[in-house]
Amino acid sequence: MKLEQISENTYYIPGAINIGVIRVKNDAVLIDTGLDREAGRRILRLLEKNNLKVKAIINTHSHADHFGGDRYIVRRTNAKVYAPEIEAGIIQYPFLEPLYLYSAHPVKDLMNRFLMAEATKVDFVLNVKNKTELDFGGEFPIVDVLPLPGHSPNQIGVEVDNVLYCADSVFSRKVIKKYKIPLFMDVERQKQTLSFLEKSEYEHYVPCHAETTNDISELVESNLDVIRKVEEFLISLKEGTTEDILRKLCQEFEIKLNNFTEYYLMMSALRAYLSYLYNEGLLAANFDEVLYWKVTRLDKVG
Ligand SMILES: [Zn+2]
């Protein structure tokens, strides 16, 4: 693990997820903390080696691999935790994650460390409708948080010194190749987020699951491309139950679901497309013993 500098005050720690670090003298603000206490321990050790004290943690969203190290770090540093609304609920009550994936008391397999990190108290719940300034006092530069929803309901990005820490708003080609269909829980807002990123002109972008870059357009394009392909495929199916559609989608995209976690995450990704297409008027729903989806219009969505 090492601390890579981006600009005067901005750094990141490359790893399973890229952790953001905003630094002023011996104080640091962390952006996300990794999967678990071991990740938290390694981050803290690295910061201590660099004479840095953690003042605050900004969690971009509530997936376990982004806030799992919070508790370990908070207990040792008294750092204050910032997180957006909704996401803060899950960070404080991680059981909500398997609960909403399963939509009832979950099977025990879903209560695992990838879906349920240790709970942490969130000190500042952020309502981020627009760019919002966070004040860390002292000589800290202006830190703005901004909405990047889609991958999760209220995901935020962090902007400082013309660097955008853009969380899971885009995934690398490698990640897309591996998982085939990345998890976007709100397709409409994900498209808006991608369009915002496309038009943006930051000097540096730090996604959590892709290399840092000066030009985000290629990443935006490959993420948009997979969204378009899924939409087109779903429209081409014409009709089916959710389970029928999931099976066909997995065949088409060569996805093998091996366990409850993979099944429910993919189901979540699919349901996001179904609600989006239904809300746009391109799908109809019939209730004939089971829920049956039917394509109503063949035109393309925006
Ligand atoms: Zn995520």
C-alpha cells in the first residue's frame, strides 16, 4: 500500500478500491475506507507512517467495500464520518443491505462481509442535491461534494483542487469484462451522472474501480455502451417473467450466477432496468398469477 500524490493536497491509495486522501500538513480527510477492519488497519498504518492524522471520513456510498474500514479508523482516531442521506442509513444499519436485496429477512448466505460491513455512526448526514461545500477548518482547501447517483441511490463524488473522486460512477473495461453488467440501481440517474461526467472538465478523475485518468470520456463511453446493450436486449425479448428475463440475460451476456450474493446483485441490476423501462412506458406489467412484463413500444429510450 502506498500514498500516491495527485496535486498539492490530493492523494490516493491504490488498491482493491482506490481510497482518496485530502491532506493538509499532518491532517487527512479520507474518501472511503475499504472492505473491512483489515483494510482500515492497513490504511491507518500507512497514514501514520506518513505522520498523518485522520480528521474525517467521507463515505461516497453505502457498499461494504467503501465503508468497511470506518469503524476501525474511527475508534482509533475519533474521525468524524460524513455520508449522504439513505447511504448513511445503511452505514449505520448494515443489515438494511441484505434486507433490501432479498426484500424480506434474508437467507443467511446474504449476511456476509461483502454485503454487510461493520456499522459506523455517521456524524454528518449530507443532503446533496447540488454541489455542497464541506468545511474542515484550518488550511484545508474547499472540499465540495456533489451528487453522482445511479450506482447507488445517493452516491456522491468529492471535488477538491480540480480533482474529482468519482466513486463507482464508472467502472473500468476490465471490471465490465469480468462482471458483464455492472450494478446501476437507478438507470435514469446513472445516465444523467454519465452525461454530467462526459461534459465535466476536471484535471484528474479518481474512480474507485478504475485507473485514475485525465480524460473520463472513454470510461463514460464503455459504461454507457453496456447500458445501451442491456436495454436493447431487454426490449428485444418482448415479454417474460422477471426470472425468465434474468435467465435469458445471463445467457446473452455469458454470466454464471453461482450463489445468493451473485444472484441477488444481478437481480437488482436487472430490476433497475425493468423499473426504468416500465416508468418510461416501454414495458407493461400484467398480473396473471405471476408478474409478467411485456414490451409495449419498440422505440429507444433516451
Ligand atoms: Zn459500490
